[in-house]
Amino acid sequence: MVDPTTTGDAPRPPAAQEHEPPAPVLELDAITKSFGSNEVLKGVTLTLRPGRVTALLGANGAGKSTLIKVLSGVYPDHGGEVRVDGEAVAMESPSHAARHGIQTVHQRIDENIVPGLTVAENLVFEEVVRGEVPKVSSLRRLMPRARQIAATLDLDWPDAVLTKDVFELGIADSQLLLLARALVQRPKVLVLDEPTSTLSASEVDRLFALVRRLCGDGVAVLYVTHRLSEVAELADDLVVLRDGRIRASQERPFDMEAVVRSMLGEGLATQHDLVEQRGSTTAITLHGVRLLRRSDPVDLELRYGEVTGVVGLIGAGKSEMARGIFGADRLRAGTMTLDGEPYAPRHTSEAVRAGVYLVPEDRSAEAMLPGWSLTWTATLPFLRSVSRWSFLQRGKERSVGRTVLEDFGVVATDPDQPVDALSGGNQQKVVVGRWMHAGPRVLLLDEPFRGVDIGARGDISRRAREQAAAGACVVVFSSDVEEIREIADRILVMVEGHLRLDAYTSTVDNDAIVTSMSEVA
């Protein structure tokens, strides 16, 4: 067996002969999972073979996270059957999955480390849970084993690092900690959920080399990613999950255009029926802006009087662009201008004062407060406009709430109804409406149609185009080509932080969009 702690890049193991495929180490047969009436997984069948990397791809909401949690024992109440080495097993808990040789490194790091414990204690945590290490043990006695586990990934952490609180680690080091903890168990199946999202280029190279060595040792790897370049470099097989079903599977060499089409669906719009608007005056410029850790700088002009649609798969850098312009996150590099003047908001409040507004991707977490009324939600960013001498004017406040309700056709009993009691589409209308009511210079809409019905989608599209016609710069960020074609005058395609296409919608067809989206960065 190959020792995963050895160094050096091992060559990719040769694929098994077609007439002698290795026996599956893991089989998922017709897996279903529902939350109430919402069926998330609809009969997923998947086979993992030893020594091979299988990439799992899918857009947001495809069911990837739910499938991983079924596999890792987080969701034991599912339909269908899980087989390990040909025998049916019930994954009743994560520890039960681990006993069957399935180790998962989840994307959400904070859900997998234990606050208040040291780095060393987190490294040996699973062995403590299994009773292999005494539950009551001094940190000094744990240190030798912690050093051994860290060495799995050549993590040369001194004792000063091992003895500090785990929350003092950076995100990348926390990810490596979890990976080392999983690998030391010598799993049969290793599930990696977006493992490179926080890693530097050198750390990614180290991870890939380790994955290849593990494959040489007979480990089956399920690699969940949104980066097509990583799939092209690392994977032997790939499957595409969409709407809770496996929609496509391929073996290397991969047809990336077909992969992207499978992820997006076949119902792409075939024509653009809008009267195209073309702006001539620049609103926002980006100079040398780097959106992702490992992407090249982007130069871009966004114009008044048109709707610009930025389309790309998960992780393309769309939200990073939106949040950087709004001041919610700092740009990694580069500068911006607004109307030709330097623009570098240190806080979202500075962007709002400049007339730059953002409807974020996650409205529940970032745009609403539980229990707040429609009126309060609609006026929250603009309290000065409904106040006098620092006192709220209730009449003005309710007037704004009622105007948003009426202008956007929000279905609600009255402006005082709690916004979280509304349907998803009506919540989104309130969030979008409050910014449009204020008359934006620049309006950024990040996935504005997610979780809304077709009626709300049409209302938001119409009003966004009206804002552009009135002179605003409107930018819509989406992973759905059809949505972008329905609303945008100009289309930008982002791939892993790189700008791959910049064209007016009437001059580009779906094939060109999909081709540019499937280019490997």
C-alpha cells in the first residue's frame, strides 16, 4: 500500500481495463430525501470505484449538499439503499459512516471544528469520540498523536500552533486540519466538498498530489466542486446533479460544453425579445480588480441606461464582484471609479450614500430581519428620509411601505404584516422594491429570481428594465442563462474570476454563451 504521508507527486494511476472494472466500493441506489413536501433528492443512483476520482457537479439547489449529508450519515432518514463493498448499510450517524470507511470533509468549516478546544485536541477529536484516546487526557499526552495526524499533510505546525485555540487558525489551515483528520483514518471513500475554496495555489497542488496518491492506494474519492479546471485536471469520472436527479455522467476525456448544458438544463431561451438598450455613459469602472484568490485582474466598465447581465456557474466570482462594488467585502486587488471619481466604499453605508444599492443573494440572512414588518423592511436603509430631528415619522414610514407594496404588487394584508410571513416571491419584491423606490444610480441584483415564482420574476425583470430606461446602471448576477437573456441588454460571462465574454445580447447566441462558460480557466 502507498503511504499517504510520503512526499512527491505520484503519477495518475492508469484507468482500469474496460473489461475488468474494479468492484464498486460504494453504491447509492435510488436515494430519495424530502423535507416536508419538498423532495430534494429524487432517486439518485451513483457508483464509486476504488482508485478513481468522481467529480460531482451541480448548480445551487441541485441537491449536492443533501446527497453528501445522506452519504455521511447526517440524514439517516432517506429512501433508497446505500451499499459498501456490496453490502447494504444504514448510515445512522457520521460516526457510523466513518466505521464503514466513509470520511467527509464538509465545506462549512465551522460545523466541523470544536470551539474552545486547541488545534491538537481538534486533530485527535474523532479518535476521542471512538474511545481510542481517553476522554480525560492532558494536552501534553495528546501532542505526539496530534503531531502524527498533522504530518499526514506535511503540516509542520510547531507546538505554539498546536496548543492555541482552533478558532485562531486561518480558514485555509482549518481546512487542512479537517483534511488531515479525515486522511489519518485511511478511508475507503473520501468525500471532499469544495476543498479548494480557501486554499492557495501551492496548497491546491499539495492537495491534488495527495488525492492522486490516495487513489493509488485504492481510495475512492467523491470530489464536489464548481471549478471545471479542477475537474479537467483531477477527475476520472464526473456526474451532474440537477433538480435532485443525476442528469449526466462522463468518463475522461470530458465534453465540458455538454457538462455545462446538463447543469443549466436544456430549456435555454432561444431568442431575445427585448428592445435592446445601449448605454453610452460609464457609471462604474473596475481597474485590475482580482475577484478570486487565484484569478487574473479584471478591467470592466458598467454603463448607465442598460441592464448588464453577469452569468457564470457557482464560484465564478459574480457575488464577489457585487459585494466588492457595494462595499460589503474588500477587493483583493484593484481600484474602482464612480462617474470618473475614485470609489472605494469602506462600508455598505458609504455605497448607499453614493446611490449604489445591492439586493444580496441570500435575502433571508442579509436583507431581512425576522419579525420586522413590511414597512420597517422597506425603510430600513433610508431612515433619515423618514425621520425629522432624529425621530421617526410614522406616517412617512407607512407611506413608503404602502408605496412599495402597491407598486410591486406585493400580496400582503397591510404594510405592518411581518415580512417573513410573506411568500418567497413577495419577500423578494419587498427587498428589491425598497431599493428601486429610492432611485438608485447603480442597482446590483445578485440572483434576484432564486426562490420566486414566474409572476414575481416577470415583475422584477420589468421594473429593473424600467430603472435602466430611466438612466440607472442595473447589473444582474445569475447562474441561469435563460434568466439573463430575458432581462439583460449586455451579457458578461465569468469563469473562475476571469471575464470570458462581453457582448450585447442581440449579437450572441446560447451556443456562444455556453461555450464561453465551459472554457477552463
